Amino acid sequence: MTSDLRDRFQEMGRELAEKPHLQRLGALFSETVLIEIDGNEYYLAFHRGALERVTEGPSRQTPWRFALRTDGEALAKFWEPMPEPTFHDIFGFVKTGRGRIEGDILLLVKNLRFFKEFMALGRQEEATA
């Protein structure tokens, strides 16, 4: 599952590169973010709003500015095409006790729309019948 998540984050990075409005939102965002899912760590290195690389952890030598920690089931619900209430937003993880946000919260808030929209890129498209 860990390489699947790394691949998914990399795919989200490719989608990010195709979204001009997200590139504008992230133009000043050059940081490393830690995403921890079920104890598995992923370091997402952004440069000017582009995802440069995804590195699997754990690593005590990789500095990060803020972290989103949650469980795989909660993330899977977040990535559904139409997430149920409390799973539609990263702060829903915290509100329901299914996640934590740590580190430089001010940096997250300054780049909140960019980061939330980036995370939403993992949502599966709804199948049309």
C-alpha cells in the first residue's frame, strides 16, 4: 500500500501541473509537508507550487514545515468522489479525532486553499452511467 500512496501523490503532482489556478495559488509555496497515513510517512516537497518529489519515510533528517497525520480509512473516505460530512475537509479529520495537524500552522493557513485543493486532487472521479 505504501508505494500505491506514493504513486497516488505523484499522480496528484502531475495533475497539479495541469491546473493553472493551483499554480497561481501555490506560486509562493516552497516547503516540505509530511503526510502520515497509518504510521507510514511521505514527504511531499513543493517548489513554487509544483510537487517536485515524494519521498517515503520515516526520516529524522528530512525537515518539514507542517504535517497531516491520519489513518488510511479516513483518507480513503476523503478521496471518495462525494465525501460524507466530516470527511470532505482535512480539518474534519481533526474534528472527529481521526487525524492531527502539526507544525507551522500559520504556514498552512497562509496556503490553506492551495493545500486543500492539492489534497482533493486524490479524489476519484465519479463514474457516469
